[in-house]
Amino acid sequence: MKKLCFVIIFLLGLGLASEAQMRSNSTPEKEAVAIGLKGGLNLPRMLYFRNEPLGRLPQAWTFTPTGGLFVEIPVSNLLIIAPEAMYVQRGTDITYEHFSGTNVHYSMNVSYADVRLPFEFRWPVKPYFQPYLVAGAEGGMRLFGQIHIDRTAPIAMDQTIDVGDANMGLIHAGVLAGLGIRSRFDLGRMGMVVKLSATYHQGVLDTYSEKEKTGTVEAVNVNAYQVTGWRLPSGIEVCLGIAIPLESHSDDACASFSSDRRWFKHSKRTKYGY
């Protein structure tokens, strides 16, 4: 985790340091505000701090859908702000053997509505090839979800409960960072932007509810569910986005004047238009 953060910070610093050089070596390309849709897959996990036994439990990689709307707001030739409104699922899937000999399967799947503010630092090598680094912040609200626990004898259990204020915090806050490729195409009188990105997301707010912490409700507890530390959501998202720039590719007044008029020849073969 520390190595990943160091690499991301180093790459972002390298991108900012090279901005001035790239301005002098590349021809600025006019960019317009664009609005689009994106969707893909999220691989959610839970990180447990101050609770070493939970941190050692094996978590399976699960694939959940994510998608939403985004807007591209160009700030410069190299920087784009791209706010998003996203639907995403967070949680975990754990299967292990308890020291008592009980086999336990514990899963959590919670849906959120997120608002994100990513900053994209891009290298416009070509209109159709623009690699970029992205970093930003996100916040969200819990919508709905389920927690399922299944264990064998000696104390068998197969229980599914709905997620709510009794077992999950309402608000999510986190940070994100990653890599992407952006392509811009001109399609006649309109353009299109295509983006493919992979981002790492890390929550910074504990997801245990206040009712669990204060003992107002009883936690479903088989070692995979304890309220003795912090439970922070994380995940890796891979998304494909398509956007339409809010501009039209029309000729300027002079070009229209010269191309849309008839031409006649003077006796000296000089062209005049009307």
C-alpha cells in the first residue's frame, strides 16, 4: 500500500514538473467541455486497521458493476477537471476456517451514490492517444445492501440481514488515483471522446455504525465482523467512458463566405465573389 501511494505521488509530481516543457514542445489543441457516460467493474475489499486478526483473513476478489455520468472541464492543454456522479458497490467476501473448526463464509455488498472530483493530468501526444494520470476525492451516501453469514456446526448459521443504520455508516469519503488513456475523434460536425481508466479507491471514514460502536445493536460476530477497529472500504475500478463535446465543427465566416458563393471572372481573369 505504501509503495503504491509512493509510485502514484511520484508520477503525479513528474507530470506537473514536465508541464512547462510540454507547453513549449507541443501545439495546444482546443478542447471543449464534454459530457458523457461511463461504466465498468469494481473489485471491492475491506481494510481493517488496529485489528490484526481481521486483516489476515483472506478476501476473495469479487466483481461488481459501477457506472454514472461525468463532465470534462478543460483548464489547460494538460489539465482537465472531470466531476462524476456514480453508482458503486462496496463490500467484501471472506471464507475461512475458525479455530473451533467451523467453516465461515461472510459477505457484504453495499450500494452507494457517489460524487467525485478527479483531476486528470494528460499528455496530448496525439488527439487519439492521450495518456493521463488521475487523482482526486470522492464522497458518497449509502443506499442499500445486504450482509450474509453462513457457518457450519457446531453452531450452524445461515443468515442474511439488510444493511442500514444499525450496521453500516451512512456517509462515505475517500480518495482515488490511477491511470487512463483518452482519445478524441472528429465525426463530421460533432466529436467524440473515449476514455479507458483503472483507478484505486480508498475510503477514509470508518464504516462501522455508531449504534454498533455504542452497543445499541448486536453485531453479527464470527470474527469476520468485529467493532474493535476501523473498517475502511477500498477497491479497484476499471471503466470505459464515452463523451460528446459541447461544440459544433462549423466553418468560420470567411470560409463560409468564400465557399458558399458563386464566382465570376473579370475580363482580366481576376475572381470576384458576391
